[in-house]
Amino acid sequence: MHTVLITGGAGFIGSHLTRLFVTKYSQYKIVNIDKLTYAGNLENLKDIEHSPNYEFVKGDITDLPFLRSLFEKHQFTAVLHCAAESHVDRSITDPLAFVTTNVVGTGCLLQTAKEFWKDNFDNKIFYHISTDEVYGSLGKEGFFTEETAYDPRSPYSASKAASDHLVRAFYHTYHMPVKISNCSNNYGPFHFPEKLIPLCIHNIINNKPLPIYGKGENIRDWLYVEDHVRAIDVIFHTGKIGETYNIGGHNEWTNIDLVKELCKQMDLKLGRETGASEKLITYVKDRAGHDLRYAIDATKLKNELGWMPSLQFEEGISKTIDWYLNNTEWLNHVTSGNYQNYYEQQYDKR
Ligand code: NAD
Ligand code: TYD
């Protein structure tokens, strides 16, 4: 039995995680707090918003009095911490927003959990959701393991690395019962169309240019988001306290090959002539400090907890494209900014 605080549950990964926990664990109480930044969208959770074991509270993880009152009210036994500023390009233009939410916000959550749990850490879990980007950039060979030294190179990854260090510091100093996972790039439904895959799907639908940074040779290891939240579920329930687990898809693609695969599948689905969408590919100025390659070795998770990705990439990407084609209202609300009215419509009137 748990009373779980999920942070950032209105975002991309957070909404899948919230849905999984609310539907799979009806005996748990799930409270989702989210500041509803541009990346938070309550429309992602429409199907579960009235579930009896679920509650949404708008709030900021850097607001200590708010966190304390929430812990007082709900007596949480677990935290699943997803809230973050998550887009590398935004971290290049506004690094301090990343320091505030990712570092200070994580510190505030840890501090609040410590205050409420310090007399009895039994059956408590502080689960921190992190990224493989903390390990830096690989050359053509090798993989990130849990032992790889941290070498973050963007303000985003540096702020996530700092938050991971804080979580481990609370484990070693105060015996806070923590778990951390570092995952590779996710894709799937409800992904905000500023990230490569949903941005390209949106632009292909609308016959707009597909911006490829540099030569398109950078490599990412892509994992279907539902496989990621399934791994979090396994680690939450069976992973060891104080441990870190890498989560990855063993699915490396150069950006250009990935976008060409998207174009190929979408030409077929949209009934376009073969090669039509590829003509939209446009090479643009490279991202500053662009990491060349990320690739995860998820052997520990497979050997110790039995988790493996369930979907092949071609299948996952096909499901993802179908979801965007069938959810044009969601996509239109996001691209027009209308989704930001959903909170007022659904919650302010109560
Ligand atoms: P996202 O940007 O889609 O969602 C982040 C959510 O956090 C949003 O709902 C936003 O409103 C909320 N938020 C932001 N600042 C907040 C604050 N101060 N207080 C409360 N809520 C706040 O991000 P995502 O892609 O779903 O990523 C979730 C987590 O997973 C992040 O910690 C990220 O570092 C990590 N991660 C992401 C990926 C990926 O590919 N997207 C891969 C590995 C790890
Ligand atoms: P992104 O989805 O932003 O994830 P991350 O930077 O966290 O890996 O980008 C994935 C890759 O795609 C990355 O190498 C940058 C590149 N990219 C483009 O080439 N064009 C784009 O418009 C975007 C958003 C990303």
C-alpha cells in the first residue's frame, strides 16, 4: 500500500507513469503535482482524471511551504520525481530555469521528504527519474553503464547530474531510501512537438521543413515511453534501495536515418508518393555543444530485475505516428497553445 506523490505528471513521461500507476494500482492513492509550464498538459490525463484513487494539484516543486503542506495532508510514503525542465535547446537559451527546477526543486523535494520521513524510513521510497545525458557524449564505440563517470555537457544535463548527486547525497548522509534510473531518449504519444520525433511528425503532416541539426549524424538510443514507465514500475517495486539502474532500448539511430524512416512510414500512411516527405528535410545550424552519441547498457536491469524493452523500433514508431494521426485535436491544441486553457476549464470552476 502506498500514497504516492508523482511530480511532473502532466508532462510526457509523467503522464504515462501516472496512468500506469493509477490504473494498475487501484489500492494506491496517487497525487500528481505539476506547475503546468508550457510542457505540462492536463489533456494528457483526460482518461484518468476522475479516477477515485487520483488527485491533481497545481504547484511548484521549488515552493517549500506548498510541499510541506501537501506532505502534511497526504502523508506520502513514496515520491516518483519526474518534474523537470527537459529540453536541451531551451537550456541553452535559459540555463537558470533548469538550475531552479531541476536542482533547487529536487533539493526542496528531498528536504521535505526527509523532514516527514526522518523518524521512520521503513517502506518509504524516493524515486528520482533521470537521463542518460548525465554521462556525457560517447564516440562511435562503447555504452553508458551505471559505473560510467558523470560528464554532463549541456545546462540541461548538468542540472540533471546535479540533481542525481543531491539524491545520492541524501542517501549517504541521511539514509534516505532512494532509487535512481537514467534512461535514454523516449518517444511515443503525448510527446511535446519541440522534440525531434513529434516535431517531425507534425511538420510532415503539415508539409513543413524538417530541421536537421548539423549533418544529422548524431546518434540517440530510442525507447518507447510505455517501456520506460514499465521499467520504472519494476524498479519501484523490486529494485534495491540506494541503487541506480540504466534503462535503454538497444536501439541506436542517427538523426538523419530516423527522420528518413519517419518520412517513409508517413508517406505510406498519408498515401503520399514515395520520397515526398524526404524532400522536406532541411539541414540547419548545429546545436551548440551537440553531444555526438548516447547509448545505454541496460544489462543490470535485465539481469537483476528481468526488464527488457517490449517493442521493436519500427513497430513503436508506427504506433506513435498512428497516435498523432488519430489525435489531431491534441496536436492542434498543443501547437496553438489552447491546451493551456484546459486547467481553467476543468479545475478553476470547481
Ligand atoms: P516534460 O518536459 O514533458 O514534462 C515535465 C513536466 O514537469 C511538465 O508537466 C511540467 O509542467 C512539469 N514541471 C516543470 N517545472 C516544474 C516545477 N517547477 N514544479 C512542478 N512541475 C514542473 O519532460 P519529460 O520528457 O516527460 O521528462 C520527465 C523526466 O524524465 C525528466 O526528469 C527528464 O529529465 C527525464 N527523462 C526524459 C527523457 C526523454 O526522452 N523525454 C529521457 C530520460 C529521462
Ligand atoms: P531532442 O529530441 O531534442 O532530444 P535530446 O537533445 O535530449 O537528445 O533531439 C534529439 C536529437 O535530434 C538531437 O541529436 C538533436 C536533434 N534535433 C534535430 O536535428 N532537429 C531538431 O529540430 C531537434 C528538436 C532535434
